[in-house]
Amino acid sequence: MMLDRMPSRCVIHTMIKSLLSNWKTTSAGVIMIAGAIIHLAFSIHAKTANENTWTIAITSIVGGLGLLVAGDASQSAPASTQPPTS
């Protein structure tokens, strides 16, 4: 029954394709997560990690994961041709 719960290969392929096609948000997410982990590791090593350090690290990691699953903005959207109304 465990095989029923595992994602299919098609889903994984789609996820990887999305990560590669949205390279701007993916790279920002990876950098954000890496920065948070490095900052947390140095704080723990220096024994200066406190509640604020953990809060910042967890928030940055969650934000980075959000960027990983987000897509880049579409450039094909037409600009508004109507003049602004006052």
C-alpha cells in the first residue's frame, strides 16, 4: 500500500521542469534557504543562537520554499491601453 502514496514519475518530472523553467524564483529561493542555514550554523557554532536567530532562520526557510514553488511572472501580459481616469 505504500506505493499508492508515492508520487508518480510524471508529477516529479513536472515539478523539476517547473523549477528549471522558473530559474529566477528558484535561484532566489535556493539562495534564501542557503543563507538562512549558513547563518544558523554560524550562530550555533558561536553559541550565540537565540530565539530571534531561530525565528529568522525558520521564516527565511519557509519564504525560500515559497519562492521554490512560485512561478516567474508572465511577460506576455499586454499593457493597459486605456488612459487613467481621474
